[in-house]
Amino acid sequence: MALIVQKFGGSSVANAERVMNVARIITDTYKDGNSVVVVVSAQGDTTDDLIDKANEINPKASKREMDMLLTAGEQISISLLAMAIEKLGYPVISLLGWQAGFHTNSAYGSARISTIKTERLQNELDKKNIVIVAGFQGLNKYEDLTTLGRGGSDTSAVAIAAALHADRCQIYTDVTGVFTADPRKVENTQKLKDITYDEMLEFATLGAQVLNNRSVEMAKKYNVELEVLSSMVREPGTIVREVADMEKMLIRGVTKDTDIARISVVGMKDIPGNAFKMFSKLAAKGINIDVILQSVGRDGTKDISFTCAKSHADEAVEILNSIFAMEGAAVASDTTVAKVSIVGAGMQSHSGTASKMFGALYEAGINISMISTSEITISVLIDKELADKAVSAVHKAFFG
Ligand code: ADP
Ligand code: ASP
Ligand code: MG
């Protein structure tokens, strides 16, 4: 008998028919003699709809109240799924995040799991119950509800799998695995048999939303092997693990991130310490910086530009203005850019990967404004309107 954690995303439980379908997947697993813990997200677009409702009333609502609201989405889906399983005649119980022992820090809206107290979960499993847990939520030290950030149910599932030392952690979604690019947007994508934690972490961080990046980080830390598979088509998915079969693949995939901004500071004094001042102030506010470019400006000045999440752009501009406005430098934010990236450990041992990517962009007539690389990634900044075209062109160059 194995202990299996199964996570179902919003589209997998979007309506009554899909809830019943998921209930059957779960009960089939249980029927085979396994213990099953299920993590579920809010149905369909529920979380987005709740955010819209809040915005109608107060677009500047506190993060605490937003979390109070958003946790409601998962409360609906866990109870409905439990009712579906009751209907099929199996023992089941639904639990909110706090009932399942999820404790987090106090960062409303992007809380981190601190511990999972597994007594209740264990208790219910000992009673032979199928346990349905609300993803994306926990409780902080003030006994307030918190959420883990968008897409956070993946992390809830991995955390439970790690805490209970589960034998398997399956992430069910609306595609049959991790593909070489978003299969809904790009032609001729291929499903990956497997991918390493490091590759998947980069892929997710650079925009492939099929897995939340924090969930991959946690899976790597606790060595939880993940399987990404479809709740609609029953076929083997993609395995995320420490070592993966390279299948002679130069890269694993192509992705894009359109939720970014380019911030530039033009005409700062060319003296030591300016970059330090800039980036330490931004770091202190928790603003993550990505692609950085420094160039020579006019009359002994220099320009620095970098990218960050679009949601941080206004705050970044405010911080930089407070530092550089005095010396006459101009700070600007540009949200018409996108980052297109390729990911794959294979590029470490093959030369010519970058030139192949840049060649594909050149042939598609797409201009690159910034470039950044790591051991297993190459990213370029381009015009946002050309992002889909760029992903397709680069994908075609590598995967035909
Ligand atoms: P869930 O609701 O199950 O959490 P998500 O919408 O968060 O599902 O993630 C699944 C979606 O991720 C797919 O529908 C697909 O469009 C998108 N996606 C983006 N990049 C990839 C990729 N490389 N491989 C598979 N799916 C991808
Ligand atoms: N319901 C949450 C969201 O839409 C969590 C999740 O889907 O993982 O972001
Ligand atoms: Mg998701």
C-alpha cells in the first residue's frame, strides 16, 4: 500500500461533471489499496472572479482581507469534491488548510509555509478516510488566514507529500504533461518524458505556468518526485526529478514572461557605489531584479536598466527617484517588453545554442534589447507584441 498525494488544478474541477471525473480518479486510486491525500484549487476562474469583486469595492484592499476572501474559493471546491466522493460511496473528509495543519509566516498574499502539523491528516488517514485539503492557504501566528500566492496549490501538494513522506506526488492539470512550450499556444510542441528539478525551476520561474516555481523548489529540497499529468486524458505524464534522461536534447523548452517591466535610470554619475546603492535599496524592499544592463551615457554619466516583475515597477521607480532625482538622472518604467527564454542543461555541453536562438529571432525580424544567461538558460528582452511570434520561431529552430 502506498501513500499518494494528488493535486487537481482549477480547470480540473471547473464544473460538476469535472468534479465527478476527479472523484473517480481519486476513488480508483483508493480502490487499489492506497492511502490518498488530495489537494485541490478553487474551481475554474473563481480566484480571478473574487479578485474582481474586491476591486469593485476597494482596489486598495488590505492584503489580510484579500486573503480572507480568496481562501473562500478553495473551501467551495474541497466540500464539493468530498460530496462527489461520498456519492460514489467512499469514506472522505475535507479540511481547510489550517485544519490540515498548514502554518505559514505572516506575508499575506505570498505566505511561506513554516510547518505542517500532520496529526490531523495522519489521524484521518488511519481512519481510512480519503482526505481532501484546500490548497493555497494556511494560518499565521496571529491565527489569520493567509494565501501562498497565485498558483500556490502546487506548493501545498508538494509540502504535504514531503511532510507525510508520500510515495508519489501527482499534479493533475489540463494538459498531459510538461511540453517544450505551452501546447495551447505553440505548434508542434513535444511532451517531455522527464525533466530535472533545476530545469523545471528555471522553466517555471521564466514563465511556464504549468508548475508553480516554489513548488519545484520545495520538491527539490525534500526530494519529492513529481508527476505532471492530465485529469482528462489518462496517459503517463512528465516526471520531475533530480536526474533526467537527456534524450540528446539540447534544450528542454521555450517560454515567455510578459508580466515584466524594464526600469531604466539614465544619466547617473559614473562613480563607484551607484549600482550598489540602487540594488541594495530594491533588495531591501523585496524587489527581485533580473536582466541588468549598464551602458555608457553622455558627459561622464552612465545608464543602468534592469527588469523586474510588473507588479513591482511603480515601487521600484519611486525608490530610484528618491535616490537619483537629486543628481538629475531620469528614472523610467517600460511595460511594453517581454522576456523570452530557453532552458536546458544540455546547453552546457553544446556550443552554438545562443547563436541558434539569436538566429531564429533575426530571421523572424525580432530585435533583442537585452540578453542574460545562466548555466542552463538564455533570456532575451524583446517587444511584448512579438512575444508569441518569438517563442514560436525559437521553438521551431530547436524542435522543428
Ligand atoms: P492548473 O489550474 O491545473 O493549476 P495551470 O493553468 O496553472 O493549471 O497550468 C496549466 C497550463 O500551463 C496549461 O493549460 C498550459 O496552457 C500552460 N503551460 C505553459 N507552459 C507550458 C508548458 N511548457 N507545458 C505545459 N503547459 C504549459
Ligand atoms: N486558486 C489559486 C489561484 O488561482 C491557487 C491555485 O490555483 O493554485 O492562484
Ligand atoms: Mg496552476
